[in-house]
Amino acid sequence: MMSVGFARSYFATFGVALAGFLAGVVGCSNDTSVAGNSAETGSPELASIEGRLYLGEGVASMARVSIVPKDFNVFDDSVGIFGETDERGSYRLTGVAAGTYSLEAVAVSGERLLVQDVVVSDHDSVVIQDDTLKVPGYAMLKSEMADGAEGVITAVGTTIYREVSVSGGMILVDSLPAGELDLRLSLGGNVELYKNLKVTPQDTAKVGFDAEPVATVDTVVMRFVAPLAAPKGSVDSLMGFVSDIPLALRLTPENCNFDTLAGMDGRWEVRRINAGGAASKKLPITSGYFDSLAQEAVFWVNVDSLNLEDSLELVFNNALTSGFALDVFPTNRAYNMVWHFDDGIAPITDWAEKQNFPGTAFKVSLVDGVVGSGVKMSATSALVADHSAEADSSLHGDLVFGTEDVFSFSLWIRLDNLGEEQLIFEKAGEYELRYVPDSGFVVNFYHLASGVVSDDVADTASYKLSWTSGSEGLKAASWVYVAFSKLSMDGLGNGNSCLFVNSSKVEKPVLSDWEGVRGEAADFRIGGFAGAIDEVFVGGSYRENSWTYMTYLNQKPSDYWPVLVAKF
């Protein structure tokens, strides 16, 4: 799989992945988005890289060490494996998949090391020759751009990223490790490559060398447009205006020449275009995945105001560096947990802004989902949202919701059979989603009597609120969209709420007695059925019916809306 541009935006890539390396991590740890995971990939052949680092006449303790794939660039979503040397200057990075890597190290005092072309074989233990961290060097690159022009330098196959500007027809690139580097300069709409530049340790008062680019990359701009007009057959009640909605935009062989994009980096941007042709500001965008071999890609974009007379314009430009620190699933909009499963299941990535709830998977595997990857489940499988048992105010949003709370969820589910009752997800004693034969999908909220008297009314009765979809039109082994949204409820079930199953909805719950027994706080848990699941959203918000219905239209596995068309 090859990622083009950025995959989790500049904030997620540079601000999280790279910062993990530059800021340091205590001890050694693994990131399976690069290394893979033997339990999930089916390949137990993981290796390790180890060595010892020196600094001056002693060892380099507490130096930060990282390995990244040979073709790594800081705008990709591939995160390296990183760690720290001990008091003897030794390090050991484990869980490394077979491949070719670059190893970087940085001392607390700023000395650096770069070892390139580190080859790792299956279940091999690679010992790198003891090496010494050295004072960084500097490069002075010639430029014909006007003074003050700003751009970005990256070193191919490393985490090195520098914001630079032109002064006196030259560009100074500081703090480079000794060795040969390929530098990539993005400046003024052009991309230039400086190949095999030899950097030697330098005093800070000196520069390393003058260099001229050996290659200029042709600027490639690709445009796609997605009309937002409601698709044929939409319900008459579909409103023409919706705000703050994340939409999946799909690239396919029908609308995109993937061969042109192969091996190319750049920036993806999205704007909303109104009927008069005026463009909005850049909208938050992130790449769900980009597979040049399978020729398919998905971008998620948060549309601030979605009018059905507008269009979305997706633009790729290889002359621009990637990224802006905007989030598609902001926590302040009550995206508490978002699971796409496109980053795998070891662990499950939480795509919500705060990333408070990564998931732990048990006895599951990846399958084709409705948008990208989904998860195959059996009756004994489980997906558990980490540290979700109790409310935590420090998380700025949790998964604890009662009958009095605003709450919403949506997901896609494919049940292998419809002949028996099955639990889809639950937070035990609080809320749950079940499938019940002849009743369809059922959402239950449990209220435990507090005994407190408020406004002269004593809360002495426990009860259950239930929303039931009915089973009409449901088929085994077919993807079904289930979404639910509610404002606070009183003891009679009064309050705005809606359960959607595909495009059908149930608005009124049924109130019934409940024995009121609740044990210790439980985690949010998906499991108890055989089939598959995808696109799980949980949040503390109320979603209007049009918002929910348009999300259904957008995420459908076929005949989805909107459809991107190449624009020339």
C-alpha cells in the first residue's frame, strides 16, 4: 500500500508520529503500523535491531533512536519504531518486519547519527556496528527565487523536516546528520531534488557546501468534483442544508489515473463550491487509506455547511507540501470515538480528534467493509474500547451515557443469520444494541433509580427505554446501517430521539420496568454475534434526521453519494 500526500493530516503525521521521535520516549516501544503484528498479519517472523551509541569519549545515554522505512516521508502516515538508549548507550528496537530501513539517533545535546539501508530479514536480529553521534552539518542550496520566499525541505527516507526561506539567493538547511542525503525542496510551486549531498560535521559558524538541484519535478495538479445534489430516490423530507458532517470521498479507476499518482507526494485539499462558483476556505481532510495497487482511495472531509446546491472540489498538487492541523472528527463536536478499521486492528485506531478510545481486538480479522476495511466477527469475538468503563473529565468526552444524556451512534453491521437473538454492543447496565428475531434492531437504555428527590419528585423507580426497528426488509449476510440519536429523556420516554435502520426510522421509545441491578462500571464492548462490522461512531451529540440519513447515503457500499468525477 502506498500513501500519497498525507494520510492523517499534518497534525496527525508530523505532530504525533514525528514528535514521538523528536520528543523522546522512555524505553523502547513498537508501533505496529510499520512493523506489523504477528497475531493479526499471520506472519510471526518479526525481527529486532540493536546497537550501542557513543558521544565524544563516553556512551550516548538517553539518546533518542528511531527506524523508519527506506521510502519514508514525513507526510505519510507510516510511523516508525522508536526508543531510547539506556545508561550504557545501548538500544534494542523489536517487532521489526522484513525490509530496508533508515536508523536515526539524536543526543540530548543535539549530536546526530543517520545509518541508511539497514536490511532486516525475517526473524533476524540485526546488530548495527557501534557508532558515534556527531555534531550536525549544514547545507547551503542555491535558489533563483526572490528573497523571503518560503518553503519546506525534507530528507528522503528520514524524519528530517525543515521550514526554510531564501536569503541572498541561498537556502540554509541546518542540523543535518553526517552522511549522504537526498533533499527534496518544495518552494514557490516547484519541487526540486538534490541528490547524494555529502554532509560532514560542521561548526555552527560554517556551511557545508553549495548545491544545485539535479532534477526538477513537473508540477502535477489533479482536480475532482463531487456534486452534492440529492441522489435520485431520496426521501422527500431530506433537508437542503446540513452542517458539520464528515463525508467519505472515494477515488476509483473510473475517476482517477492512479498510475500518474504512483510514487508521488503532494497535498490534497478540499473546498466547498457554491452555485455561484465561490469557494469556501479549505476544509479539514484526512486520508482513510490510499492503495495504488488496488486502485482505490478514501478521503474523509468535514463539511462545515453542506448545501445540496453546492459541490465539493478535491485537488491534488505535487508541488505543495502536505498538511494543515485541522481535524475531521473534532471532539468539541462530540465525536468521542471513531473506528474506521483502515489502520488495522492491532490496536484499533480511534480517529476522533482526542483519540481517547483506541480499541483492543479479540479473535477478529479484517475483511472488506462498507468504506475500506471492516472487521469479521464470530460469537466469541470482541472489540473493546480501552479505558471506557468510567467517566473521565480529563478526556473531554467519554463513553458514559445515561437516559438523561445526549447520545448518538452509528455503525454498519452484517449478520450471518437472523434466526437468533444477538448482542451487537453494550456498556453493561447502561445501554446496548441488540438484534432480536421478529423485532429487528433494539436499542436499550437503562435508568437506575437514585432515590434522590428533585422538584418534589422522588427518583425511586428504575426503568428501561427501548427503541425497536422491526424486522421488515432485513436480510442475512447484508450490510445494514444502524444509527441512533437522542436528547435527554424523562421517565416517560419523552424527548427527541430517532433510531435509523438504513432509511427507516423509529422515533418513540417504549418504557418498561427494569430490576435496577448494576455491577461495576463496564467498558464499551462490541461482540456477541457472527458477521462483520464497520464505521463505528459514538458521541455525545444529537444528530438531526437529515444528518443521519445523508451519512447513510455517503457510507453505502454501493450507489453511494456523492460521487467524485475527474475535472479537466
